[in-house]
Amino acid sequence: MRKILIIKTSSLGDVIHMLPAITDAIHYHPRLTFDWVVEEGFAEAPAWHPAIKNVIPVAIRRWRKHLFNTTTWQEIGAFRQHLQAAQYDAVIDAQGLVKSALLAWMAQGKRYGYDRNSIREPIASLSYQRTFSVSRQRHAITRNRLLLAHALDYTIESLPLNYGVAKTHYLHLALPLPKRYIVALHGTSRIDKEWPESCWRTLIQALAQHDIHILLPWGNQRERERAGRLLQTNANVQVLPRSSLNDLAAILQGAIGVIGMDTGLMHIAAALDKPGLALYPATEPELTGILGNSNSHNRLENLSGAETQDAAAVTRRLLELIGG
């Protein structure tokens, strides 16, 4: 049995993008086992794949804010000790940053990664013992799949895209939910990526006419306040409590569809085969847009630019996709 360490720390969308590569590897090498280093806030997600044996949380985002605290350096020491306790046949840095290359360097095993022309931070490639060329013009999911294929010596040409998510990991949800609902992922990392509140109101009112409830998650105060305002639009709107990734995955799994912005939760919806729309008002989805499992009967679409501006047209397309 070969033991592989994956370095893919963040963001949430990037973590979900890595899952199909794990499925590919297991197809060709069923006895492989994987450990995964990931930011502590996303540590639930890798465990959804049955091939992941150990999830190793790292707290770089938090540590950077408290570099002069004794506790921070104690945590860093404990993390390094934990990481070095295992011997790996391959340590694969799929992040391609100096910080992730440093994590790979801490681990025990031969280091693999992108070459200097394929990586986000070229200096990171100097720390790998073997590098591979993977075009930066390929979708992020494909780049991950190709990197693992090169490192573990197989081809992905005949393999379908399969996130390999084991849904039993997160089906225990106590929160009462409506019978028919969509999840509206209104939050995103940048203000210019947001959909106007007027558009969300148009969508909510139209869906309510079809007796479809709208669930609004939130992750920060700005999103919470917007969700509170949208709650006043219609009685069919429900603002969710602050939720873990496991709970959000369970909520998404029960939805009849999903609509949202450029956010990691949209990629979870894709992994779960939910029909719906991803909206990219200010960015292009070619390299990071949502992609569903190849064998899914549900349809996921990316809309960008002017396609996102007509809320009524977006609503009609969503209803078509969910069979509303």
C-alpha cells in the first residue's frame, strides 16, 4: 500500500476542486491511501472522500495574525511534529504557493509539484524534487487531475469527472427544513462579485409563486445583514443559522436546486449533483467555474457578465433547470 500526502490548504473552492483527482488515483491504484493538509476552517470537506484517511488541519491564516504569540509557535511546533510522524511515498503540493511548498518541505517523503511555468508562485517549484508541466489555461479541476496523474503515473483521458463524495458523512441534520427549497448562495469574497439585492428580491418573489422556499446561508456580518433584509421579501424565505460545512452540505443535498455567486459552496453543490446556476457578474468562469460529475443527470450552468443582469431571465433559467 502506498501512502500519499496532499497539500491543498485553501480556499474552499480549491479544496473541492481537488476531490476528482483523488477519485482518479484510486481508480488506477485502489490500495492508495491519502492524508491531506488543509486550513482548519475547511477540514470537514476532504473527509467526504472515502480515500482520505487522515485530515491534518493547519492554521496559517490564523497564525499570521498572531506571529508573536507563544501559543502560535507552540501550535506550529505541534503541527510540524504531527506532520513528520508519518513517512509518505509522495508529498504532492497541489496549491503551488511558497507557503504550501514550505508545508511539503516539512513532511517526510519525495516532493512533487508544478514546474515554474505552471505554478502561481514560480519560486515554490524550486523546493520540489520532481516537477510537471500543466497548462495554466486548463480548468482548475483538470490541473489537479493532471498533476496527480503525472505524479502517480497514469492518464485521465478515459476517466469521467467524479468528485467521489460519500454522502453518508453529513446526513445527520437536526434543523427542520421546508419540503421544496433552493439554497441561494448570495455571499462571495468580493463586493464586485455580488448580485444586486434587487435581483435577489426578483428571484425570491418569482420562486415563491411556485411555492419554492429560499434558504439563505451566511458566513460574515455583511452577508447576515443582507440575508436579514431579504427575509422581508417573502414569507418563503428562511435565514439559516451559522452552519458548519457538514451541515451546509446536508442542506445542499436536500435542495431541489441552488443558485449562487463565485463561492466555494457552489462547488460543493456541483460535487453533490445539484441542478442550478452559478453567477459571475464580474469574473469569467472558464478556469474556475462549476463543473458537475460526468454521470450526473442534473444540469449546472455558469452565467457571466451580461447574462447575469436580467434577474427575470435568470429566474426562468433556474426554474427550467430544477424542473419548476
